[in-house]
Amino acid sequence: MDSLKIYNTLSRKLEVFESISPNHVGIYVCGPTVYGPPHLGHVRGPIVFDVLRRYLILQGYKVRFVRNITDVGHLVGDADEGEDKLAKQAKVEQLEPMEVAQTYTDAYNSVMDRVNVLKPSIEPRATGHIIEQIEMIQTIMEKGLAYESNGSVYFDVMAYNANQHYGALSGRVLEDLQAGAGNQSRSLEGQDEKRNPNDFALWKRASAEHIMQWSSPWGKGFPGWHIECSAMSARYLGDHFDIHGGGMDLLFPHHECEIAQSTAAHNHNPAKYWVHHNMITINGQKMAKSLGNGIMVEQLFTGTHPLLAQAYSPMTLRFFVLQAHYRGTLDFSNDALLAAQKGWQRMQSAFKLVDGLPTVESGATCVVDDLLAGIKDSLNEDLNTPQVIAHLFELARRINVVNDGNDHITEQTKMDMKSIIQDYCMGVLGMVAELDGVNDGLEDAMSILLLLRAKAKAEKNWALSDQIRDELKEKGFEIKDGKEGTTWNKF
């Protein structure tokens, strides 16, 4: 198998990927908190880890991919106090919390299907694993690393840090965190329950009016946000698995707390590699519903957001995401989406030509061995998808050169071209051809417009003929008049 190198946030360096079990890979990725419709910030992570998963499968690994659904315990502000995000939305919509969770889980998975993200092997919900979470909390308490206070249970960061390193993942120093916490008012709700301000909730006591609560050894309550991922990853991947993925915004406190909980329970870090993608930004700020700048994915597909000049297809969105390296920021703009759309359409147009390319038996011909090697090297170097796309554009250029009669290929090169497109563009990158059937009725609509244009030309209405051609060009359609009639292409 090729040597994939991937950046491990825990070690802060590129590492050669070696699975714990030969030919098997376990991946856990933090999924959405389902209290609202999916926005663009929700799509980058799933697409990034989908590419990683697809590449591992291509290399021959059997991959178990677990992505959770957070439907309880994630409080507003990502803290230990306040209102549950999902319960709050349930009150707003006057629905049962699980009704809200189901609605937005379905909406999220619909978007995942449209951008061609493979379905997870297992999609566990926090509310379906309350028992596992309680059992894990009990184990941590038995080891003296958590304590009960007024019906809530908190992780004892100071006790843990006596033998471990709280902050190893994020690079935070506990002494600095303590100093910062010391500047906060101790009158904050719930702070007086904690031995230390940096202790975090494993279980929270529920007030009588709290609409999401379960019985526990400590009374009625609900789990903290962090414990669900520790419990569910251990349940389905074991207490030591290959890759834990998520966004940079989860690095602290969520993933830092996960490591602490799992290490406390199992005596070791849960994951061998911690992989984090960066954010989609808008005007340099993280895109998020909580910040009020989220663009809903459906708005992008319909073009109904003020920042959008038009609607964009699911594959344009996927292509847009993959044009930036996953560890760099990806800044949103209509111009960037338009460039992605045109680039993807140009690539598709070339790839459609391959089947019809003439071949020769011998002689000086175009080859693509260098492109295949370059694509593999790019993927092996920390999933460098922008470089993969650059190689695919070069493949498209060579196809066009051959199609124009300025170069030749053998049947073997033709097969190699098709293999690269199938294995890496459609396979690893997960792109789906859209030129055929991208819009229902597109072919018929274009036929009608070209018929109207032909009629205008026949009537010597050159102004109308040119207007139809020029306005179609502005919308990304190229019109060519030839001896055998008029043809069109989307560029």
C-alpha cells in the first residue's frame, strides 16, 4: 500500500499512517448538533473525511466510519451552564425535542447525500447511549478523577493532571487556564459546584422544568456534551482506534475533554491520530449559526441568499471545498463559487470526450503516467486535494489537445485516462458528473432557445440572435455556429 502521511494534531507533525489492525481502519468523526438546518459550515468536515475514507478504501483498507448525532447535552455557548441547544429550539418551534432532532437529522443527511458523502457505517445518537455514558462516568469516578456535587458530576482536571497532561492536544497550559478562570466571577451559575473552574460536566442535574432528562445514580439529569463521543467511540470502535476527526473549533474544549475522559477510563488516549480541518469563513470570520452569519446549504442550492448571484449545484459546492487544503481556511464568496463552477464544468466537458478519442497503435504519443504518480503523491502528502485537482486539470488539457487533433494516444493511454477519472475524480474526490441531467429539462430548454435564435437569424433579426447568444454566454453557455448546425456547451 502507498504510504499516506497525515498531520496529527496531537504530535503537531506529519506522520506515516499505520493502522492499528492490519487492513482495517476505525474512524470517528464528530457529527452535527441537530437543532437547525445545515449551513455551509457543516459541509467541509464531512467532505474532507469522506475523501480520506474513500482513499483508504482505494488502498485496500476496510473502513468502519462512525459519525455521531448530538441530540442532547450541547449547551448554548458550548459551556457547562445554560440551556440545551436542542431543547431551546424545541421551545421555539413548539415541538418535542426528538421531533426537532429528527427533522434536522433528516435535513443534514439529505445534504450529505446531495454532496455525495458516503453514509457512515454507524450513526449513533447521544440519546441512544445514555447507559454507556453513565457507565463511563462511574468508571471515571471509581478512579478518583470525577466527583458528584449537588446532583451533577464533574471531571476533576487537577487530579487528572497530576499524572496526565490536560492540554496536550490544544497546547493549552493548565496554569494559564486557571489564571484566566480565576478572573471570572465565581457567582456564575454552577461555578460554586466545582472544585476548580476548569472542571467540566460529565453529568448535569436537571431542574424540574428541564424537558430532556434521564434517571441516573446521581438523580435526574442529562449527560455533558463531551462524554457522548468518548462513550460512543469506545462502544463502536474500541477504546483505542485509528483516527478521530473534527473541526478546529472542536479542538478545545471538546476534543481535549474527550482525551481526558477516555484516558481516565481506559488509561490511554482513545485515538492514534487526531485530524482537524479548518473552518469555512466569511469575511474572515468562522461561519456558524450561533454567530448569525451562516448561509444555509439550501440557500446555496436555490440561490436565495443576498450574497449569491445565482444557484449552485451540490458538486460545485464539493469542488469548492476540495480546492483548498483541509487544514487551511476556506473563505466564502460568490466569485469563488462561480470560479469553482466554471472549473468543474470545464473539467467535465473534457472528461466526456475520452470515449470518443481516436487511438493509434504506436509512435510518439501523449501519456499520463506522470499525472497518476502526481495524484498519488499529492494524496499521500496529507490529502493535498488542490494539487490533485491541478493534475486533473492537466489531464483535461491533454484530452482537449488530443481531441483537437494536435496529439495522439494509444488504447492503453485511453484506458489510463479513464482509470484516473474513475478512481480519483469520481472515486476518491467523490465528484459526480452533472452535465447530463444537472438540471431537469436543461437540454429541452436549450433546444427551445437555439430554435428561437435560428428563427431570428432566418428573419435577419441579427440583434435578437446576438442578444440570445450573448446573454447565454453571460450565464456560462458557449454557443458555436458550424457547418452542421449550432451546438452549445456549459463552461
